[in-house]
Amino acid sequence: MNQYVVGIDVGGTTVKCGIFTITGVLMDKWEVPTRKEDEGRYVLPDVADSLKAHLAGKKIELNDVEGIGIGVPGPVEPNGYVHVCVNLGWHDHWPAKEMQELMGGNIRCAAGNDANVAALGEMWQGGGKGHDNILMVTLGTGVGGGLIIDGHIIAGVHGAGAEIGHIHVRDGEPEKCNCGGHGCLEQVASATGIVREAKRTLEASDEASAMRDFGDALTAKDVCDCAKAGDPLAVKSLGTSLKYLALVLSQISMVADPELYVIGGGVSRAGQYLIDGIKKYYDELTPLLKEKAEITLATLGNDAGIYGSARLVLGNE
């Protein structure tokens, strides 16, 4: 019986790699620089070379590895096809097939969107452990989402399932989102969006605020810290961001009805204050639900992607 599984989380700067037991114990983890030149042709070969070296160092035979899962920063269709991955330079790519060939052709490989596999990781060994129906929300530079129903990733026909950051929430938004739209959740609830909302709140008021002390260097952490300290303008601006996020979660509840929302990403470091703020608005926006979905913090941090990628090849995904 195979004893190990490998998780690979491909990022624009580094590729995170991990070797796990099939029960989810992390045995080894490391990073490989992401070489994006020549349309990312070196990314997976570099990872394969590094993986072979680490397996040898652990005296693990490839025959003892159940499979290799790969998280990709872009949409992945159910058949494993990646039409485009801007951050890597990939076009018309089949990452799982390439990795399988690089490793000799006799090992199972699977690929999925990085946000989806991070959700799978949190379900397996993180904040969602014990639940089969979760939505993970990643609040970082953007807003990512990963939906798991009955233990299965819901990727959608075109790989765009749970792209919650690009759900339209605000009419009249003058600035354009990275997706080309206007008024996306990402524009108000990401780390960048929280700062944008705070600066707009400051510009619209003459009221004193500790946020003004940071000037143009204001960060989402600063906004959260000021709100925690009771700064009225920080409470107001962050409240706007959290209300829009709660609005989207309430809409998802009316479609998918998950048991649990797991909140991760850099903004989640605000901790229980953030969770309480989201929950306050979520409860108001879901009067139909007598039993509400739980909202909690992710626990795997930057390792969620390798955990989820590993889980991807263990079946039931």
C-alpha cells in the first residue's frame, strides 16, 4: 500500500512543495524558485528535479507515493486543462500530464485551482476539519474562494467556480477591477480594497482618525488595528468592507448552503474581531436560516495549498 502523497502549490514567485503521509502528516516541505521565462517552461521540470532529490533524501521510492497534486494560480478545467495562467506565462497547458511525464509516467497526478485546493486542505487538516461542505475565503491582495460540497471541489464547467472576488456588489464604482469589471467584492474586501475604502472614508470626513497618521503607507492591518482600538472612521470603513463580504456569503448560503465558512489570507490575521464583524452582518442578511453556517478562521496559513494539493490525489475530491 502506498504510504505517501505529494502536494505542490505553484506560485508566481516560489513553488511550495510537501511530502505527506496518506493520513495527512507533513513529513517535509520546501520551496523552489518559480522560473517564469520562456512562458513558464521551466516551472514543472524544476519542481520534478527537486522532488526527486527530496524523495531520495527521505529514502522514499516513487512506487510508495500515491500521487502528486498540483495547485495552479488560475482556472483549471475538470479535465486538467489550463487555458491561460497569467502569473506563470502558461497558455494551453496540461500541468498534471506534464508532471506525470516528468516523473516517469507511472504516477497519478492531478491539478486544481490554487484557491480550490487550499479549501480542500483546510477541510482535510485545517479550520474545516470534520466538515464536508465548506467555502474558504482568502482575503489577500485579492479575494479568492474555494467551494467544497460533500467533499468534492466545485470548480464549475469553465474552472471559475467560487471566484467570489469577482461577484458584483457595488454599483457606480468608478475604478476598474483587475478582471475588467467594476464594483467587484475584491475591490472592497481584499487587503487592497480595505485600504481603498479607508482612504475614501478619510477623504469624505474631517473627523480625527489614527488612520491619518499612516498617510499613503496605510495598510489593511493598520485599518484593522485602528478599528480594534475603537477608531470611529476605521470602524466605519472596515464595517463597509465586511458588510459586502457578508452579503456575498449570505448569497452563497442561499445557493450552496455550506456548513462552514473558513476565512484565510493575510487579512485574517485580524482574528476574532474580523470573524465577529463578518458574522454580525451575515446573521442580519440571512433571516431565512434558523441554523446559520459557522464562520471561522483558517489554520494552515501558507501551507493550505500543499495540504490541499496532496489531498487532491487521494480520491473523493
